[in-house]
Amino acid sequence: MTNITVYGTPISTYVRTVRLLLEEAGVDYRLQDVDFFKGETNTPEYRAKHPFGKVPVLEVDGAVIYETAAIVGYLDAVVAANKFTPSDSLLQARMRQIMGIIDSYLYSLAISTIVIQRLIVPRQGGQPDEEKIQNAIAPAKTAVEAIEAIAVGSPYLLGSEITIADLYLIPIFIYFSRTPEFQAVTVQTPKLLTWWNHASNLPSIKKVSS
Ligand SMILES: N[C@@H](CCC(=O)N[C@@H](CS)C(=O)NCC(=O)O)C(=O)O
């Protein structure tokens, strides 16, 4: 595999998931900035790569892949010999459950609602919608506690090896942990807090956060 390009803005959590895998695998790649805040995901050229106008997109030797789960599954198989997927079937199911919980529930509550309202809206001169934030806390707590219930938690979410589940949750926690709501949502998830103390120090995080 010679040419790997990741399309997407570096602040995106899903772009960071893909980049964390590449960094952890020690694989060279090119990051092509596509900033959705500037409408760059709406051009005909970009829509030809991703019909839904989201980031990330992966291009490998001319093949285009979108949807983060598909991208990281592919990269894990072809550049990392499945190092980031547990061989045990139950742990593999747990990993996919955590990815699903994040995709279907946690991302929209923690990032699209709480982080956007608490951190981004004020930066753009607006007032956070407190009702939206309050309404997101209980379901976000349910999502985080669902991950807690199936996580091993030490040192990685599913035990001794880092998996794609960690690479999904790390970018969410990077932003979410900067909000005051994080404490209320994680008050009953001691395993995840221990995990975060350790995972937040991974050197690969610095590389994808700049
Ligand atoms: N299902 C997609 C979700 C990707 C996604 O939501 N990306 C966000 C950034 S983290 C995005 O492109 N947002 C821009 C927008 O919605 O316009 C995946 O797994 O890749």
C-alpha cells in the first residue's frame, strides 16, 4: 500500500479515530484538510467521494472508502494485521457494541449537543442552549454507563490491548472532558475514568490533536 490519504478537518472526532489508528500502527499517510465549517464538504468533487458530505474519507491507491467503521476495519486488516481487533469473539462483539453506542447515541449527545453548545457556540459569540444541554445529560449518562457495563477498563477499554473501541472513545472524551457536564455524566463510571487517566496520555493523541 503506497498512498494513503485521509480527507477531513483535524478537529473532527471521526477523523481523529482514523488518524489514531494510523499513528498507533506507525503508518505514513497524508491528511487533506476538508473543512465542513467552510462548506468544503459540499463541493461536487467532495460529494463524489462522500455522497453524504461528512468526514472522514479514506483514499488508498485510488479506492475511496467512507464511514469510519469501514475505514478503520479496512486499515486494521491491511496495515496492522488486525492488531486493533480482539481475536476473542466476545471481545470483538464488545468492541462493535461500543462503536455502535458511540455512533448511534453518544456522539450526538456528547459532541453534537453538549460540546457544541457549551464550547463552540460561545466561541462564536452565541449563548448556549441550556435546555438542549440539560436534556442531553441523562441520555448521555445512559450511553456512558452502557459502555462502562461492558468495558474491562484497564489499561484499555477491553483489557490489555488497545482496540478500535478505544480509538472511537478517545476523541469523544478529549472534547467532552472539557465541559462541566462531563463530571455529572461520568459520576458512575469509575472504570472509564481510570481508563481515561491512562488513555489521555497516549503520545498518538498529541499527534492527532494539533
Ligand atoms: N457515520 C459517519 C459520521 C461522520 C461524521 O458525523 N462526521 C462529522 C465530523 S466528526 C461531520 O462530517 N460533520 C459535518 C457535518 O455534519 O456537516 C462516519 O462514521 O464516518
